[in-house]
Amino acid sequence: MIHPSSIIAESAKIGKNVQIGPFCVIGDNVDIGDNCVLTSHVVIKGHSKIGINNVFFQFCSIGEDCQDKKYAGETTYLEIGDNNVFRESCTIHRGTTQDKGLTQIGSGNLFMVNTHVAHDCILGDDNIFANNCTLAGHVHVGNQVILGGMTAVHQFCHIGSHSFTGGGAIVLKDIPPYVMVSGIKHIPQGINSEGLKRRGFTSSAIMAIKRAYKVIYRNGNTTDQALPLLNEMAESESDVKILADFVASSKRGIIR
């Protein structure tokens, strides 16, 4: 169903059973998969490829030119997976040629009101971004991450899977997997053990992650001192290896 007040470019591809409500604008080179819903007043620009079963609430702006002053109109891309929900006034920008030219969003994510995802961000699956979250350019987010309301993430930061930030957190460095970050002081506050339980992590795995957290944050080690200890622990616990590999690959440094 397409409301007659909406404007659809001739080159746009619209899948089966797509619902487009009043006053939407779909630009050239947009590809919308089956069973998507655009409630009203949604703008989607190309080149944007959107999977199936995505829902866009009113006033979303998807696939717009980025806000990087180096952007000069080059052809760049946005890819969105399946089963995502974009609540009111979300803004998602395409990539830049200074990176890979691609902003990429996985599947099963919830973007609450007024979330912003800037150019060249790479997001995984099953994440929750609460109201007014802002991701600057080139941010990478893993899977099953929860960012509290008004969390602001500095450009080029990486956020590991299963991590959690409190409301108002200002993230200036990488957040390792499993780690909780407080909102006001935006410092580490332990691991997201309750979230890990809900996702089926065993008690032994959670205990191993807690011991690894202590190696990084509680035993007085620098990151360089902690890494050999984490790698040793990772030999017997694969979930700790994920943490160790993240810390080893961090370019901005991890939050302390």
C-alpha cells in the first residue's frame, strides 16, 4: 500500500507488501525489501539498500548525505539488514570515500527516538539505542549492545558486544565486550552480568569474564601488562578470547 501523497522515484525498488504512509519521499537508487513499513513523513535517499521487515516511524531521515565537510557529493552507500525498528526522527547517514564509502546496519536493532548514526558507522545485530543516542563517524558497534539515553560516542570508537552504557555516557575510547559504563562519570562499572545471563552465558563463562575484567581494571595492570594474562586465560575460555582480541586490536585505547 502506497499513500497517494508520497513521492517515489522511478528508479526506486519497492518490495512486496511494503506499506508507505502519507508524505513519504523515496529517492533514486533506493531498494526497500519486502514487508517494510514507513508510517508517514519518512525520507529515504540513495544509494540505500534496506532488507525485509524494517519499520520506520514518522520523520525518519535515512540515507542522507553525511555532515562531514570533506564530503563532496561522491557516490556512497547505506546498507540496512532485516527486522530493525527506527522510531521517530532517527537520522542515518551514508558513508564517505575517506573510509569504505559505506554505513552498515545489521538486523534486529531498535533505534529509539532521535537516534543519530553518522557516516561510516558499522553496527551489528540485536542492539538497543535509547532516546537521543548519537554515534559520530566511523563508530563500530558489536552485537547485543545497549546504549542508554543520550549516550554520545566519539568518532572512530569501537564498542564491544554485550556492553552497556548508562544514560548520558560520553564515550571517548573503546568499550571492551561485556563491560558496563556509568552515565555520569562514564567510567567502567563491572561487567554486564545480568545481560549475559539473559543471553544464555553459563555461570562458568560469566565468572571467567569477571576474572578477566579484574585483570584489566582491578589489579593495577596497564593494558600492556594485562594482555598476556588475558591471552593465557583465553586458552581455556573462548568468551575471554573475544575480550582479549578486542583489547589487543584497539587503536584508540580502551576506556579506563
